[in-house]
Amino acid sequence: MASILVADDSFVERVTIERILLTNGHHIYKAGNGGEAITILRENEIDILITDIFMPEVDGVELIMKTRKINKRIGIIAISGGGRLIKDLSYLEYAKQLGAVFSFRKPIDGKVLLGAIRHLAESLVSA
């Protein structure tokens, strides 16, 4: 199973995602902001990062860019309740341009999230 870091400033969102992932056998790390997530990424072998876009200290966009410098192979899933960077570009679309493989609006459907994680985990094995 995958080693997954969940970075979200919403306690409820972190717990919800954690429950979904733990019941499917994944090893979970949790961060309440991007700064904590960077520390965890530097100190642990993480396969997949699930990051909120809007967080204190280091937001999800910056976290994605820093993650790619720390670990180019990590699978990244961006999540957000919404928001637009500019008129025709949402933050979730921008996150994908920066290296997120998947992006989802909150609240996340557990089956969809698990499908994305399964895809990323298979990609890691075949790489």
C-alpha cells in the first residue's frame, strides 16, 4: 500500500480523507499547513501527496512546486473548495499545470479518490 501525505488546514477534511485511506490499508501522514507538509516530505518516503490549495504558511500551489523539487516521482492530488487564479483558469487547473496528476473539488467522493490513488500507486510500481 502507498505512503500518503494529506495536507489540509481543515481538520474535518483531513480526518475524512484519513478514514477513507486507512480503511484501505494505506500509511498516512497528516499536515495542517504547507510548511508542516514540506518538513514531512523531507523526512519521510512519501508516495502520494494530497494537498488542499488554500492553506496558511505555504499554500498548495507553492507546496506542489516545492514537492516537485524534493521528489519528482511523487504522485500529487490537488483538492479545493474552489477559486479562480484568473478569469479562465481555476486553481485546480493551475495545480495540474504545475504537476498535480489529479485535481478534485471538495467534498471528495471516496471512490473517486481511491481510484486516483490506485492509479498513482500503479504508476509508482511500473516506474
